[in-house]
Amino acid sequence: MRAFMVLTKPRIVTLLAFTAYCAMIAANHGLPGLRVTVFGILGLAMCAGGSAVMNMWYDQDIDAVMHRTKRRPLPAGIITSRQAFTFGILLTALGVVVLYVMVNPLSALLGFLGALYYGVVYTMLLKRRTPQNIVIGGGAGAFPPLVGWAAVTGHLAPAAWWMFALIFLWTPGHFWALSLYKAEDYEKAGVPMMPVVRGARSTKRQMLVYSVLLMAGVAFAPAIGLNQPVLVGGCLVLTGWFFVSHIFLLQSPYDSTIWAKRTFLASLLILPAMFTLIAVSLTI
């Protein structure tokens, strides 16, 4: 049972569910009802987890080559390819059904599209073909706030798309930081991550650009009516910190992984902190 849980990438799903819940709070201007919270988060988690299973099913050949992933259930032989495929399809389908029946049709549609984006568009069409894989594919991880907002309101507002944009712009700095200190792994597996194709220096410069765009995205908040000082000021501080970490990363030696790891860890703190600020500021 634990092996099947590992296939769903529970830590990533937890972060996605958290952003969805914060969007629910923001949309409701307070804590949403128990029913929409439980079934909204459950349905989203099932869709996200199911698409993660499909990602591991499709990538089992390269997972077997990479040191970071070779102990996953599929390359380790703990779960068969057929079992993983069946589990992934069923979990995603059940998630869509839960959202449709217990929440509303729009949240179900968005949950399905998010799963399709990650499981097919990113995993099967982009990951092995272009160094822009995680940029274009970053939209997959940005769907949860849309699902959360739609679950509460039944429609999408500019604020929901703004949250989508924040995650989309955060994604390159997050994943490229990881790929900088795991570049040899990706190269060995034949995955065209940006550091492998363009080199560390070019990757760091592009990461810096996205960190600036992320700050600009935060600064855009008042234009759509999100002018709470706690929200804008707090998120600017967080994204400013992220920007500074990218400056240090750019100035670090070519073969140094210290700032790549620090930037990756910073990204893991910044996203939930921003969404916490969003949820809190829109309820006070």
C-alpha cells in the first residue's frame, strides 16, 4: 500500500492541495464550508495524485537510470507497469467524479484539465523534447488555485488567474534550481533540462528573469483589486528574497551547487508563505 502512495508524490500533492485551500479561503473571504473543503481537497488530491502516478508510469525507464529516482516503486520492481497505469487512471477518474458530484462541474473540469496537462502535455509531450519543458508544463502545477476558487464560487475571477500566474512564474526558479545540482542525472537519462542543453550560466540568467517577473506579478495585484498592504507588501518581501537568492546563484562558481540547493529550498518556503498571506489578507 505504501508503494502505491509513493507513486502519487504525496509531498507535491500536499503543497498543491495547500494552494487550493488558500484559494478557497480567499474566494470565500473566510473559511469555506466543511463539505466543499473536504470533497474539494479530496477530489483535487486524487486528480493530482493520479496524474503523478501516470508521470511515474511513463517515466519509469528514465527513473531507472537516474540516481535520484531509481528506488521508486516502478524501477525497483515493487509495482508492475500495468498496476501503476490502472491505479493512475482510476485515481484520476475518481477525483473528477468526486469534484463533479460533491462540489461542482467547473471544479471537476479544471481538476481533469490539470491532470491532463501534467500527465500528458508535460510528461509525454514536453519533458523529453524541449528544455522549456517545465516552463510550458508549469501550468499544470498552477491549476489547484483555480480548482479551489471554482469549488467555492462556481466561477473564476481575476484573483484566481493571478494565483495561477504566481505559481506559473515561480516554477522555473524552483525546478531549474533542482536541475542545476542534478544536471548529471538528467544528462545521463537523456532529459533535456535547461542546464544540460544551455549550461548553468544561461539557466541562472533565465531563472533571474523569472524571479523579476514573479515580483512584477505580485506588484500587479492592485490592478485587479487586491490592494491589501499585508498581501502586496508581504509577497513583495518574499519574492524579493527569492530574487536575491537568484543574484547569489548567478554569482556563484559554475561548479558550485550550494546556492542551487539554497534557491531550491527557498522556493519551497516562498510559495506556501505567499499563499498563506493571500488567504489571511483576504479574510481580514
